[in-house]
Amino acid sequence: MDADVIVVGAGLAGLAAAAEVADAGRRVVLLDQEPEQSLGGQAFWSLGGLFLVDSPEQRRMGVKDSHELAMQDWLGSAQFDREEDRWPRRWAEAYVDFAAGEKRSWLRQMGHRLFPVVGWAERGDGRADGHGNSVPRFHITWGTGPGVVAPFERRVREHAASGRLRLAFRHRVDGLLVEGGAVVGVRGAVLEPSAVERGKASSRVEVGEFELRAQAVVVTSGGIGGNHDLVRRTWPKRLGTPPRTMVAGVPAHVDGRMLGITEAAGARVINPDRMWHYVEGLRNWDPIWDNHGIRILPGPSSLWLDATGARLPAPYFPGFDTLGTLQHLRRTGYDYSWFVLTQKIIEKEFALSGSEQNPDLTGKDVRLLLSRIKPGAPGPIEAFKQHGEDFVVADTLAELVRGMNEIGDGLIVEAELRDLVEQRDREIDNPYSKDAQVTAIRGARAYRGDRLIRVATPHKLLDPKAGPLIAVKLHVLTRKTLGGLETDLQGRCLTSAGEPFPGLYAAGEVNGFGGGGMMGYNALEGTFLGGCLFSGRTAGRAAAAAV
């Protein structure tokens, strides 16, 4: 045996699993096809949002949350409706227990810290028993994605220094070794060294082969979001036709390749049609990877239009119902939509997903963070506004329409857009309204965190004092795989007969963050990183106990 346990994939789930195996005194090899500078995988690029229930941060912000309310929201969002949802539902219940229990203290004892204002992501479809978060639960890590990765990287490197753990970068797994019905190792190719920056495409030139043996293998190789052909092939009919063009929220190496290899070895994949893609994607003006897309995390005030200029109906407001909005927009026949807003809105309501787009939070720079409350949009937002090809800035509505038609398909009619905007603006005159979006804006500001830093004071879009006017062209942005390898509550992969596959475990996005899809059809946000941590911890502990 080369090790007791082999972990395939050095993203967040792999780091968590490997650390747990080594903590238990077992020998572990952690493999990844990418170079060392990409350690941490997609988690590094994230905003570091974590789903927590009834946390001290929530209570300090006046939020009353509970395990019961969180479970109601989770099940209303997941909408489990298949025989295959047996294990995903059990994982969902276990994860909500974790988020309402030891998750925060477990992370905190490793040095993890949270930004004090809790965000309200994925506000839902307007039904108490439907999709969405009833209360704010999006806890941003102080240090964003790198701040989530750091404690687990530190644990892994400490074990590597002791000799208990071996890091093997540029090792691409091409197959699992199966003997006597059990997984006993992996085989693959050694790739040439690569000095490319994190996120850039690395070489696939092979310089050797390898074969490693162990008593258990944990697969933590991520999803399919970087492989747009595979995304289109697995696109569900319920979401309409797949987009012809999309922007990539993850690098190309997030290609689902290991998912197919593990399935070919005999593991069962379930819910491959469940996926999570955003409709507020921007083409990055300063890309890191090919076709690099950035997601806007919007407040609720922007006017959302389809490509033809029609206003989206309730509840498809910014930040409310991701897949419901995607499904609606796919019926229009166009791959893009529009936000129409003001400078006043962009200054308070636009945030960009990604550690590199939030240097104040990522760098733990309090002085830079305080600059957010000064006039003007944060630096990264202004940079997109000035350089991004999806932005139109104008002093008048006529100029705005001309700019929209120049970068769109020429479908926006000024008179029709003016009618929409003026109708909406008349609803601002009173502190109440029949306009559902205006009512939602006022409701959001009842939450202290939104009123302080997230939701602009209601105002008329055509008010010159709120200008200039801004239009943003939005694209579908690929991101997360919600289905995957079916696993039991120990993280053991299951076969088509529903039996544990001896020696094989999975964690992270490759198994739908738990069970083969613990989020069901919809995510509540802040659940992806946490799902990697929880499933990685679970699989690592179980594998260590079994060998």
C-alpha cells in the first residue's frame, strides 16, 4: 500500500477530507491534476459565503432564525420528488443540523472568522412553504474564499511536514483500480510541471504514468461547470432550451471528467439534470480564465427586463429566485437580459462574487472596507462600469436605449421602456404600493443589514439626482452541479444495486455536496462551501475509521 487513503482533488472538500484522515493517524496521498498554486480549487475564488442557522451574527442583527424554519426553507427549495432522493434528503437533514449546531464553532476553533453583517441571499418565490430563505443566512467569511481555505490548507501542510500526508500535484487520475469488487487505488498520468497563475489553463503534456494503492479512495473532483458542452447535454427540459452562449463561472478544468471515470468503475450517478446556473453573469473585462464570467450579487431595486425590453414578472426580482428566473428567461428565445438602474442603486446594491472582486474583505482591510460607505461605487464595480463591455451609462433614457441597442439586438423601444419606468416611478410616491417589487424593496429595508449596506433608499429611476442611468447586459453564468455520485451518510459511494461500493467514497460537488444532491432542485446560497466542508469531513472520518 502506498497510503491508507487516497484523496482525488485538492479543492475544499479534498482538503477537509485529507485533513480528517491524517488527524486520525492514517497515511494519506492528496492528488490533483493542477499545479500547487491552484490548491483550494474553486473555493479560493468564492466570496466565502456560509449558510448558518440561528448564529450570534444573526441575533445581533435582529434576525430570529431556528432549525425548524431553516428545515422548512430547505425542503421548500429542494422539492424532493424522486425515489433517488432518499439519501439526498437524509443528507439535507444532517446538513441543516450541522449548520444550526457545531458548524460555526468547529470553524471558529480553526481560526475562521465572519463579517458581522449577515446577507439575505436567494429571497425566494414569495411562498412561506416555497423556495428561498425566509431570513438572512448568508454569512461572509472575513477573508472571503481564501479565508475559508486557509485553515484546511494549514492543517494539510502541517501533516505534509510531519510525513503523514503526501501532496501530489500534476497527477491526473485516469481510472480507479478495482479488484475483487473493491476499489484499491488509482492510476493515471503525471503531467509536466506548470507555473501558470491560479485559474489559468495548465498544460496537459504527459511525462509519465503512475499507479497508487490504498485501502480507500475519496473522490472530491468537483462538478461540470467548466464543460459547457456537457452542461448543454445534461440541461433539463424543465429549464427550457440550453443557452447557445454562456459565460464560465469556473475554469475549464472543472469538466466533470472524474465523475464519468467513477461512474464507469461502477458507482451510481443520480440527479444529473439538477444544476445551478446564474442569470446575472458579466463578461469579465480583466479575465483570469477563458470566457471568465463574474456574477452580480444584486440588491432588489434594479428593473429587470428580458432581451426584448419586457419587464420580468413577480417573483423574478434581482436576488430572489435564481432558477425560476432562468426558466422564465429561457422561454424568450434570447441568451441575455437587462438590469436598468441608477448610480444610486449601483453604489449600494451591486456586489460582485469572487474573492478577487472584493479586495477589502479578502485582504481584511478595515480602512478599505469603510470606503464602501463613502459616495461612489466600490472600486471593482466602478472598474466594470468603465471597462466592462456589458455596461451602458447615460444621462438620458434616450441615450441609454441607444447604448443598449448597440450592444444588444436592437430590440429596445424607447417609448415602451419609458412607459415601464414611469409606471414604476409613480409607485414610489407613497410608502406603500401595489407594485410587488417596490413592496419587496421596502420590506427588505425593514432588515437592519439591508438598510445599512445593501438596499438603496427607494427613489425614482428618472430622478436626475440619482443618476446617471445605467443598463447592464446579463448573461447565463455556469456554476454548480447539484447532482452526482450517490453516497450514504458515511460518504460511501453506492452501486446501482444501492449497496456500498467497498473502498470508494465521495465528497463535495462531485456528489451533489452530499448524497448525490442534498439541495434537490434549488440552493439556498452559502451552502456550496459548507456542503464541501461537511461532506469532506464526513467522508474523511469514515474512510479513516474503515482502514
